[in-house]
Amino acid sequence: QDALDLQIRPEWKELIVTAVSFPGTSTVLGYPRIGPRRELKRALESYWEGAASADDLRAAGAGLREQTWRRLAGLGLAALPSNTFSYYDQVLDTAVALGAVPARYRAGTPEQTYFAMARGTAGLAPLRMTKWFDTNYHYIVPEIGPDTEFGPADPGKALAEVREARALGYETRPVLVGPITFLLLAQGTAPLDRLDDVLGGYAALLAALADEGVDWVQLDEPALVADRTPAELAAVRAAYDRLGALPRRPALLVASYFGDLGEALPALAESPIEGIAVDLVRGEVPRHPALAGKVVVAGVVSGREVWRTDRDRALASLHAIQAGQVVVGTAGSLLHVPYDVEAETGLEPALRDRLAFAEQKVAEVVELAELFASGVRPQRAAVPSRPRESAPVAEREGRSPYPVRAAAQAGRLSLPVLPVTTIGSFPQTGELRAARAQVAAGTLTEADYEALVRGEIEHAIGVQERLGLDVLVHGEPERNDMVQYFAEHLDGFAVTRHGWVQSYGSRCTRPPILHGDVSRPGPITVRWATYAQSLTAKPVKGMLTGPVTITAWSFRRDDLPLREVMYQVADAIRAEVADLEAAGIGIVQVDEPALRELLPLRRADQDAYLAGAVGAYRRATSGAGDSTQIHTHLCYSDADQIAAAIDGLDADVTSVESARSDGRILAESAVGAFTRGLGPGVYDIHSPRVPSVTEVEKLLGAALAVLPAGRVWVNPDCGLKTRTYPQVEAALANLVTAAASARQAL
Ligand code: GLN
Ligand code: ZN
């Protein structure tokens, strides 16, 4: 302590006010909100379908919030967050709270405006959506530019949650996305130039919350754990100096997570905020003399992984922090893990004992807070949390250069120019999902289920034949999910029954748990692909999920380097590619929508990751012969940081999102990343609206302006699983028509 005092520079002295005390010794930064049985998903979807009223939806939301607060308090958690609930997305909620609603959406009821931004309407495209840092959660991208007119700040939602919790007897800490992260995630010209205006909005929100008697507010700033320019760091200082100096405001907890604050730590520590939350799972124990006057919420329980917390490691971190007050917390929100491992009665007990989902993590936080408060020390020296990366395993190569392959494929496939295809899945009917549940429950035989799947394949092939697509797909009716399906058929994975995690809006995924060595007991997709191919003379694409994506969308073991885990999965997929090929399938798509997702947030770590990811993909695909066309699909088109990696995949054809972002991929700088076949999506499947022929023609025209026609493919942005057949048929018919007219114009 003395040593620390000596280091305190005079100018910091004034920053070291007595720490404002935090209401308790344990907290979480956020909690899942979709409902333990996806109640919110159902409520949202029936509201969207018009089967339920806005009041019904609100009642469902209120019920879930109450359940969450009662559960957290019941588990003994001291400080409860609020405003972590959302009907769609917390970034969108923050945009609404700041009055950053683009004028074109300002019509109708507040609900209509909100969901129009999130999902679009018949006449209006939604706002963009993209991945939240290195997670599989998608946020709605705010539009902030030089001309953005901010409406008045609207504290309504945050205040309502505070009051709702108070009525139940709980004082809470409302959570908002912080100003720097909000602006850095926004789309538009130099959003950070609008910092002043946005801070005006935060000032109004904070004043309203202070008037409500709120003591603490949490501002989430995960953007601060990535590399930031000096200008951005200056903005951090400016923002928190200004918010800190507000005369009427609650105490501020600025929450960082998903990594280490690095250079942003001094900016925060030297600002007049009262608390900082840090990620001690991925980051270092923060050291700064000014922390002596602050609350540090120590994120020792992971918000991202599902393994039980290493108690000794957590205690060692807690004891190493020098701060005014140390509060035990989670590293980030628990939004990204499922609710409750106790619900997983089907898991092997030995595996289940190693797992902690949200509820168990809250219990861990509470227990660690008790141990820490009673001075318990770790029993053994802390072990490094992550295994060291081992030397790269040699890649397997085999394919000829692209021009040689392209010629071999052209000879074999004889496709028209501008071939029309889809990304893989066709609409999944409720009947099919119900049938899977019945098989699981033992009330439907495998044989009956298979017959149903075959029927769906026949239907999908029939539709594609009738509409005149050029490369067909079987439609993936046998798959509950593109990752879970493979996990169920590979050794080394376990799958959960209720382990849902929100992906976007009402969409959830159930990440499998990759806990052991991965291997493939037998062919997985071959019989479906060959059945589909038997129904048509047109080529059917075999459809696989890539090793990076299977790994990224699973909760994975942390005792092996990521690269080795990906390579194990890659070898299983390589065997499947070989079996498809042997069965006569001429095109195999190996999807890697998650290629960018695991990209480390710090540039210094990115090359090693990308080398491993590309190595895994090539390991999976490089066994294919030259005349077998390898496709890949990425759900986005933002190639800036991963252009070289996309090229490195060496896929013959890559399909990407483009319609939703209005063809941004076709900007010269971006399109240069694609030196082989490219299918820039011309149909935004995230929204129920059907693109017109003219719209598709325009997007195709834009592609043909920058790419040689011989390399352009015509396809949707992504799979069609979430759409209905009427929407899909209408849209695909327009794609075929637009492609035909574009061919004529060549
Ligand atoms: N082939 C998958 C599908 O169409 C790809 C999904 C995805 O990119 N997320 O559903
Ligand atoms: Zn996709």
C-alpha cells in the first residue's frame, strides 16, 4: 500500500476522492433475456404475426424481467442490473434512448418505429445488423452522420425498468451502451464527430435517472478493449470528463469486457467516474494509482464460456486488485451463455459437473464474493488460463491453381453465365421441427421422420426446378441448425436441450459443447445430397458447415489451442467432402460465416488466428479434385480486415451478404478481396420483404460494373430457413428473371 502511495503523482491526488460505495459485493453485468424456454421469442413472433397485441408483448416482457430479478436476488446476488432486457437489441434501445431514430422510421406507434428499424416494413429496409465484437450476437447498427438529427433523449425504457424493479422491492443499476462504443459501432461518416451531441443525450438520460433516485448507472464500453487510435482515446477522456462533471447524475460504472482495457485504462482511471468493470478472464488485473479511489467490478466469472470458474485463479485475481472497493462480477453480460445447466438432464453427469450456465455463474459470483470477503486465499498458484499455441500443424494441399480448376469445373458443370443459386437452407416448416421433437420424445419413428425429410427435399427441388435456378440445393430440412447438426453427428461434442443463446431479435442458437477430441464416425450428409441429386439433372450442391464456424459456434474446450481444435474439426469435414465427391456430387459448399467472428479484437493477435482459420478451411477442402467446385459462404461482406484470409480460403466461389448493405461490398476496395467466383447477395433474407425485379437488376448491374460477368453468381444474402415458402418463391422468381435480363444485356 505504501509503495502504491509513493507512485501517486500529485495531479492524481485530486482524482482520488473517497470511493462512492457500490451497493454490495457481487453483481453481473447483464443476463439472458430471451427466457429460459424462449418465452420472449414466442411472444415477439406472435406479436409480429398479429396474433398477439402490444399489451400481450409487454406483459410477456414484464414477466421475464420479474423472473430474472427474483432469480438473481434469490441466488444471493447483491447488486442487480436493469435495462438489460430488450425486445430486440440493446444497441437499438440505446439509439432510441438517445433520440437517434432516422427520420424515415418516425411514423406509427413507438413499437412500430422500433420494429421497423429492427426488421424493416413492406416499404422500408431495416437498419443494418452486424456481429457484436467477437460474439455470435448481432446488434442493430445505428446510423449517425454529419446530418443526423437527434430527437429528444428518451429515458422511458430505462426509467420503466427501474420502477418495475422497485415495485418488486429491488433497487437496480440501469445499463446503457456507453457513448464511445455507441458511436464506434455506428455507421455513417465519422460518427465520433457527433460525440458532443450524443453526450448531450447521455446527460439528459443520466439526469432523468438521478431524478428517479438511481444511484448507479452502468455504461457498457466493450469497444475500449480493441486497439484505439490516439484520437479515439482522447474522445474517451473527453466523454468521461464531461459526463463525470455533470452536476446531476448517478455514479458511473464504465464496463469493459471481451478483453483488456490496455491503453484505455488510464483514460478511464483518470476520469471522474466512480467505477470500472474489467474482464479478468481475458484481461489483466488493472493497475493504476487512481483506482484507489474507485470501485472495480472484477469480471472473474466468464460471460462467454460455459466451464466452471477456476476458483483459485479467480481468488488470486481478486486479491491482486488494488482499488477503493472490489466487487466480484462477471466478465461481460451473461447474455451469451444459456440459462441453466440443471435443465440439461440428458448430459453425461461427468460433463455436466464441469459446466456453469448463467444461473450457476451467478452462484459462482456470489460464492467468490463471500470467500473474498472472508479473506480466503487461493490454495495453489494460479495457472495460466489459456494453453500456449503449439507449432502449426502442416496444412494439407492438393488442388491446382484456380484457373486450372475453373476450366475443369466449367467443362464438368456447363453452367450459364450468371448462375442462379441459393445459400443452402429452404424454409423450415413447423411440421419438421415438431417431427424432430417427436423423434426425440419417441413418438415418431426414425423411418417416418426420414420420409418427411425426403418429402421436404422433393418439395424444395421441385420449387427450384420450376423457378429455373441453375445450381440447386437440397434445402437442409434435416438440420435443426447448421452447427448443431454436425455436432450431433461427430464425436467429441455434446448438445443441449434448452441451452439457447440469443443470436438476434427472436433468433436463438443452441451452441454445442465441444469437450473432447473430434472425429467423424461415418458420413453425415451424403445420403441427403445424393437423394436430392437423384431428383434432378441440374447440379445439386453438397452443403457443409466449415471447421472454423463449427468451432466458433460451439462452446469449446480451453485445454487445447484453438488452432488444434479447428484442425480436428477440419479433418472430419475433409472426410465428408471426400465422401460427397465419391458419391458424384460436383459442387460442395463449405460455409464459413463465422470466419471473422473469432478475429481477435487486438491487431497483434489477428494474424495468428487468421493463419489457423485459413489453415483449417484448406485442410477441410483441399482434398477435393480440380473439377469439384468448392463454394463458401460468409454472411457479411465487410472484408476489410480479413480480405487476405478470404482469398486464402481459395474457394472457387464465395457468396456474401450484399443486398442488406446496399452493395457496399462492390466498392472497389472491398471487391478486390475476391479474385475467384463471387455471389454478392441480391436478396436480403433477414426481412420478410420480397425484392422487386428492378431492385435485383440494379444490384446485379452494380456487380457487373466491377466484376467480370464470368465470375458473378446470383444468390440471396444468406440461407432461406427463416423465411416462408411464398416469400422465397416470389423472391427467387424475381432473381431468375433479373438474371435472365442481365444475361441478355451482356
Ligand atoms: N447453408 C446455410 C443456410 O443456408 C448457411 C447459413 C449461414 O450462413 N448462416 O442456412
Ligand atoms: Zn449466411
